[in-house]
Amino acid sequence: MNGANLFPEQVPTLAPEFGDSSLTVLNATMRRIDLICKVLAPGFVTLLPTIFTAIKATAEHSIFWSVVVVAIMSLLSPWVEWTLAQRVWNQSELLQAPKSREQDVGLGVDEIKVTPTFNTYLRQKIAGLVRFCRSDVLLPTISIALLYLSVLTFSSPMITFLLNSGFSLPVVTISRLCSSLLEVSATAIMPWAVQMLRNRDSQIHWAPINEEDVGFMEDSQPIQTNRDNAEVERVGLWALWWMNLMLIPAFYGVIGLTSHETPSLLGLPFPLFSLPLLMGVAFSRIGLWTFDLAYSQLQQTLPPPSLRGEFTGIEQSFTSTASLIQWTLTAIISQPKDFHALAATSCMAVFSSACCYSWFMRKRRGHLLHVKVSDFFKN
């Protein structure tokens, strides 16, 4: 593989250089940069025509020059990414070390060394899917894929519903900005929560793991493990249930707005329903991106290093399929007055995601809660 391409699955290779807990911090930092860029980009593009209009030489063709600036930035971005990735590659001996495709015990990795044919290709892909389904990242992947079924986010379907329900564009824009800021805050909450759990009082009782319950999920251990994994898994569990909790007032708001006629006065219609909807959706984003960070680390550390790329591709197919189903449902249930049906489907999907991940935690750790109930009754 060419050294200039630095993919997310290579992040665990870099993390050990900076300490035991660096993988969580490194993932959060990368996600923070990504989210901040997504927050600033729309405002920057919107501001460009205003800037060129204020300049006398470009005032008459402000839109044209705005497009030129965006085009130049798009052309330069691959070069900047390539250069920076190459620099990281050159500075890391771990990335430059030869990679070997080891035989992974328990996952049935069998190299098919025959002349490439369509049948061989198909067998390889089926074998990869079987390996993925037998691995311990299957349930977390199903959990994150189910989140893509939700329309309770500031995307096109919900924004259309809000505008048709009487919300003004400035209110929707400000709400979306606040939601984006809360999303960015998840990149600080995630490392803090992992550190807090690690530093908890040592008197907390841990339930033993039942090896028979874990089964094949513990058959293969990754070569590089991170001491934060137990804490990361638990933070992901709390994040999903936090998301479920926040979507309760959001669903209440959707029901209230769909059961009332749109008022003639635009702005913030029916605050009793509007505020819970906007705040519930916005605060649920903290749970979404916290879980996304937790899942990213599990995806990086649980599979064997040789299978990370393959598993990443399969995970993308899961999430893309869920996203396709979500847009299909949106096309079928397209009337704003029926948005409550989409909202109900979203809540069920998020709840199913939390239950699926809870099952993963129960199978992997042998328990969900770490404090014995009997402790509360001791004198």
C-alpha cells in the first residue's frame, strides 16, 4: 500500500506511541476536527458572496468568484491531504513496518490461492461476511446501523417538517447550529468519561465474566489492545441510553405539532411542543457522537489488524443499507402531517440499537451494571 494514504484503521498503529489512553484521545481529536469543519463550512460558503460583494472589483460577479474559491479549495484539498499523510507515514516506523496476513484462530480466515475468477471473488466476499458475523463487532455494527434509520436529526426530512409546521428559517438555523455545537462537545465528553470511569473508586464490585456466555466472541484477540476498551464500551452503552432518553421529549413534540394546525404566525409555533422537540433532538446528538466515538475505537481494536480494512468495508455496507431504508421510508411517508410515523420508527430504531448494544455488553462482560444491588442494603 502506498504510504501517502493514511486510513482510520491505521490510527491504532499510531496511538501506542503516545501512551495507553491515546487511542481515545486521538479518535476524539480527529472527530472534533471533522465536526468543526462541518460546522464552519456552510457559514464560510455563505459568507463568500458577501465578501466579494463588498469588494468593488468583484461586486458584479460575486457568485462567480465564490464558486472559483470553492473550486480551488476542492482542487487543493487532495494535495494537502496527500502531503500530510505522507509526512505522518515518513515519521512513523510502525506504519512502515511490513504487514502480514496472519491466520486468525477462531475466525476461519483461509486464503484462497487459486486463479481469480468470479466464483472465487464471490467466495472470498462471502467468507469475509461470515468472518464478520462471527466476530465481536457484529452487534455494535448493527447498533450503529440502526441509528441511521432515524430522521430525528437536523437533516432534510426534519427541516422540511419544521418549516411546514410554522418554524421560521432563522429559528431552524440557530437550532441546527446549537445542535452542531453539542455534537462537537461529545468529542470532549468521550475522553473525560473514559478517564472518569478509569479513576472510579476501587471498591466498586465487578461481576465475573462467564466464559461460556462469551463463546466465540473471545476466540480471537487483537494483537494491539488498549487499556481503555472496557471503559469505552461502557461509555458507549450510557451514550445510547442517553440518546433514547432525549428522544422522548422530541417525540412528544412531534406528536404535538402534527396534531395541531399550522399557525399563521411563523417563528416558534406552540412552544410547549416546539421547545421539547428542538432541545431533545439537539441533546440527543451528544449521545449519538459519543457512541460513534466508542464504536470507532471498538472497530479499531477488536478485529485482528489484518481484518480491519475488510471489516470497515462491511460496516459501511451495513450503515449505507440502513441509510437507504431511511430515505425509502421518507419517500413513502412524505407528507409533513405523517412525520410522526417516521418519528416513531426512529425512536424504535434507536431503542433497538440500545438493546442490541446492551446484549453485546452482557455477552462480553457478563453484566450491565457494576454495583451489586445488595450493597445498597448494607449498613
